[in-house]
Amino acid sequence: MITEIGIVAGEIWHYLDGHKNALFSQVVTAIDRPKELALMSLGWLAREGHVVVRQEGPDLRVSLRR
């Protein structure tokens, strides 16, 4: 499972690299992965300091830390 989380984290990173920022729901739709797996991967990226995550209404706004 840890390998799959890492792979999806890479997919999220690549998606965000092509976009200035995005709502988490847009990222999940774009990478076509289960929301729960994407959340674990986003947590990994956040813990490593690679992304900035902000609450925006009921969704999350995510961007790469530059």
C-alpha cells in the first residue's frame, strides 16, 4: 500500500506542476484515483513539505510549495 500511496503522490505532484493550484476534488477527478488514496497521498506530500493545503469551503485548495 505504501508504494501505491507514493505513486499517487507523484501523480498529484505532476498534476499540480501543470496547474498553479487546484481544488482537491479537481485533482481527484483528473488523476482518476479513489478519494481516500488521494487523501493519503496528499497527506504524504504535505508532511514532506511539498504542497500547501488550505480549506476552501467544503473542499481543499492545493498548490505546490515553490
